[in-house]
Amino acid sequence: MLQPITTQRSVTANTEWLGGRHGTDDTDTITLDITRFTSGTHYVPSTDTSQPYSLFKSGVAVGKITASGLYGPFDKAAADGRQILAGFVLAETLFAPTATKVPAALLWHGTVRTAKVPGGFTPADVVTTNALIRYA
């Protein structure tokens, strides 16, 4: 005899990094290259065997990897395209721990509270950008 089990999980997005609603209604859809991000810094790895999904954090600064067209963490010292700020991941995203590519929404214009960006962010590190961001 089979007994269905239903589990419900509620997650409240941490958007403290977001300085306002401007730009949140006009995002771009991007694909993250999860292999480029750091577990525990950019995403929370799954520890729940009943709901095995990792959680990519909202607010991570990203740049577009030229060779693949995927997005990785913004890095001013990179030479693969990630040194150009594309914007910030708008919403938290659940993904399977074995996934290497994850869809996300990109905030490319708006206001960002830099002190609250997951993984840290310094506006002075941005030399080139494709984003229209005001920093608070």
C-alpha cells in the first residue's frame, strides 16, 4: 500500500540588498553557471533529504561569461567577461544539487544597498558595466 506524503516549505526571500522596487518589473532572464559560484556564499547547499534543493541567494552580483553566454559571479580580476558587471540576481532560486545551470532573473537597473549584497560588493570595483545601478 502506498501512502502519499505531502511536504510544504515556505521560504521568505531576503531582499535587504534591494534599495527600492524600481527595475524589478523589467528584468532579463539569464542562466547561471553554478560551477562558478561558491557554496555557502552565493547559495545555500541542500541539507534536507526530503526536499533536496539548494537555494541560490537573491542579490548576488554577476557578469556574463563571454565564451559560454552563461553568468558567473562578478569579479573585477576576471578576464572571461565576468569583470563587466551585468547586474544582480533578483530572486532566490531553488535548484537540484546536481544542477550546473540555473535560470534566474537579472536586475540590470535599479538601486542596490551594497552593504547587504551576498558575498560582498564594492562599487569601486566596477570599471565597466552593462547595468544602470545606483548604489546606496
